[in-house]
Amino acid sequence: MRKIRVEKLTRDAFNAFGMYYDFAEPEGYALTGELHRFYPDRLRDAYTGHVGYSGIAVKKPERMIVHAVEYHTRTSEIILPLNDDIVLHVAPPTNGVPAPEETHAFLVPKGTMVQLKPGVWHLCPLPANAESLRALIILPECTYANDCTVVDLTDEQAFEIEF
């Protein structure tokens, strides 16, 4: 089985898949007041219609073996890890044919919001340390019902993520 090493999250390495911002440790231009610093518009998306805010709970597997991947054709997906760092595997858009050989896995710090580009292959985030991960998933309402393609990987395509 092919093994993928977890990479540090950097702008250069992640740019092909999306963008991110560390909301737990904000930086950059801020609007300030006597008691606050406000960091506006760090991530933006052009969702039309209603936005759905969904929670996800993921148990830590004994081994991080990935047997399926998904993508959204028309929308990005936003993920915010709440109680732990996450391991997020991604592969570039490939017009509906999974590309597990092009997969990268990133360590995303707790409090860092990740925005995946439309078409990027992924699946649920995995807990890096905790026994159970809690995260916020933001998508246009009902994306999982009308713009979510899940593909089971063959035994030859499946991969294991390692630190």
C-alpha cells in the first residue's frame, strides 16, 4: 500500500488546493479599537443562496488508511478544526477521476480555517492527536445532497497516511 507523509501546512505547498488562515493566531492588517483588534475578510467565498454550518465528529483510526475520496464540482468546502489539529488529505481536480497518486496530506493546526477549491479531492479531516475530532464544515446548504461525488478507491489506489 502506498504511504503518504504528512506535510507542514505552508502557503506554497497548499496553494494548488485552496487557502487557509489561522483564526486562533490572527495576523496582518487589523481594524483596532481601545480593547480590540478586528481582522476582516481573511477568507472569502462567493456562496450563493443559503450557507450550511455543519459539525463533524471523527474518531481517530488505528491507522489512517483512506479507501474513498470525494469532491464538489461547483463549490469550495471550508473546514475549521475545533478541538485538535487535523490531517487533511487533498488531490488536485481531475474531472471526476480520482488521482490518489497525486495526494498530499497536511497537518492543519486547530483554529486554522481551510478553504478547499472546487473539484479538490478530499474526505473527512482526521484527528492528529485527540481520540475524537470536532470540526466545523461550511458548505452551501445541501451540497452533500446535490454536489458531492464520493468514489471508493480500489485496493491498488488506497493509501495510508503517516507522520
